[in-house]
Amino acid sequence: MILMRLKLVASFAFLLILQNAQAAEVVTFASPDSGYSAFYGFVNSSSESVHIATYTFSSPEIAYMLMLKHREGADVEVLVEKSPAGGMDENEKNVLCSLSAAGVPVFVYDGTLAFMHAKYAVSDDNVSIIMSENIGYSGFSPDADYGNRGWGAVVYDRAVATELMAIYTEDRDNSKPFACTLDNYSLEKWDPAGAYKPKFRAEAFRSQKVSIISSPDSLDSLLAIIKSANSSISVEQLYIYEHWGSVRYDTDQTAPSPLLTALIEKARSGVTVRILLDSTYYNMDRNSSVSNYYTIRYVNDIAAREKIPIQAKAIGLDKAGLAMLHNKGVVVDNMIALVSSINWNENSVMKNREVGVVIEGSAAQYYARVFDDDWSDEAGGGSSGDFTLAMLSLAFLVILMVLILYFGRRKIKSPVDI
């Protein structure tokens, strides 16, 4: 009875997030499988306006789409981050210069937030697209055989579009026009060699409950999603720090991650939790305090010690044929999904501009299928994995010794005898 009451309280807490949720049609997609085709459909279904906000924009094909829409008379605008990590590269400068020269207004965020890291767009004030991926080949490959794992959703709902346009307008008002610094520029297409085999087409779902969450200050919303779980949570993230901030919590300089702590607490209550992280070399660097290696070890050590149903591991990128696991998604009970740009660190949650959509309904099962497929492409990692490998090796040696002792007492047949 107490457990049932706790579950009802958790469910009610999550409903507070969805109090303004809308019953909408949702088209789900995954990158690189169906990201480009979904974005193409989104842009070309519009007639009057397309407003795009993205951390980086380096796709010449999508830039050309926008130029055509602008030429047809549509109101087209693009908003990007002024100073992405590592700086704005030449590919992005070429794209933004080309857009500007074609008459498409391009703005760079210049406000007080740490980064404009969101990835979304609004069309005709009634259709929105929310993504984990930036607009480039890694997220929107035309051939769908190269790129990152990411999730996206096209939402047909005026209230959602209105809410996103309010965020867009606020950030654009804190931006400045892009100034091209290149003497020569062009939309040069690139054909990256890919090994990915597309599996997941875009799918449409009707009557889904949807709501927008955004950073800064998205922590309570994220915690409410986790705490609403009754049976299962699947988390797919580029990275998760075991601490909250830029240094490990065991140095007494910062606290454990509240999101990771919430997942562990749900596992302690009996909810099955799976955490899948990127395995790119720098995300598994054992010399870094912000390494998925240490997060995986931390989670799996707790699971082994406390015998609770939580497991963390790294995706096998080579086996999957993916460039990177860049997703920032969650599936709860196969009935609630979060599609977002929100990385699970303090900066992204508390200081950036981020946008996510919470989808409640059968559409969540689409993302659950993508997650399950990625989960099967494991790379492993962490001390629990090391321990398991060691035990298997020990078992193999024991069996080998038994066989040697057994057959050593018998006459070994030669190849001719067999």
C-alpha cells in the first residue's frame, strides 16, 4: 500500500510538468537514419515562415533548402551560438555567409546565458521540430549512412509552437547580426564515408501529450521525469558526470550529480535503470575527471554492492556504425520520452539555453526501440565489466586445466586416427 501511494505521488508530480501538455500529432525520427528526411519534410511543408535555433549550422543542403524558401517569399531566420566550443569552424562560416548573402537573416546569440545550445525550429507558428543534433552532417546526413545517434520529433501543435517562438524571440532579441569575415565562400558539399545501415524510419503518432521543458533551470523538470518512473528508465546521453560541476565530487569541491543520484534512488526502489553513454576516446579518458569510464564504474560498483537493478555501459560505436552517441534522451516506462538538447551537467541544465519536448504516449515506444538497438551494441567499461571479464577468464582457465588433466590420462589420437 505504501509503495502504491509513493508511485501515485510520483505520477502526480510528473503531471504537474504536463499540466499545460497538448494532445498533438508527433512524428518521431532518429539520426542518422531519418533525420535529414524529417527535416526536409519539416522545411518544405511550411509556406510562410521558418525560424531555426541551433548551436551550430554547417549543412550546405539544409542551407540551400532555406534559401529556396526565402526566395519563395517565406520569412526565414537562423539563430546560432556565437562561440561554440572550439570556435566557429570554416564549414559553418561558409554556410552562414552563404545564407546571409542570399538575404536570409542570421543572428548570433550574444546574451548572458553560457551558451545557446538548443536545437529546434518553428514553422508557420503551428509546427515545431525539436532535436538533440546540430544541423550538420553528423546529425543530418543526406545519405543516412554517416553520423551520430540522436533523436528528434516534429510536433504539430500551435501551443507548443507559440511557446518555442517566445523562447526564440527572447534569444534573438539578445543576439546580433552575423558578420561574414570570409572573402570567398560557397556551399561545398561533403560526402563523408559512412558505415551505418539505417534502421529507423520516421513514424507518425496521433493524440500524444506533449510539453516543452527548457534550460536554464531545467533540473526540477528532469528530476520529475525520473521520479515518475514505475518500472523502467532508459537514459541515452553523450556523457554524464558522476559529479555536479567540473571536478569529481570526491575531491570535496562539488557534490554528486542530482540526476545520477535520482537514477540510483529509483533503482533502489526496484525500478530497472539502464544508462548508455558515448564511447568516443575522449569520453572514456581515464585521466579525465569528466569521463564516462568513471561514471560507468561508479554506477556498476553500486549495482554490484547493493544488488540493485541499474547498469551503465558505453555504446560500441564501431559495431553500431555510428560516429558518436550524441543523444540527450530518456524513456520512462516505455510511455514517456524526453527528446532534448540537454546534456547532464550543471552548465547545460542550469546555465545554457536548452530545449526539450516531453512526449507521453505510444510515440515513446519508438525511442525505446532505438535505445534497445543501441544498447545491444555495447562496448562495456567500468570496474564491474572488468570484474566480469576477469571471472570469465578464470572460469576458462579452470575448465582448461580440467580438460588437460582428463585427457592427459588418455591416449591422444593423432590427426590420422580422427
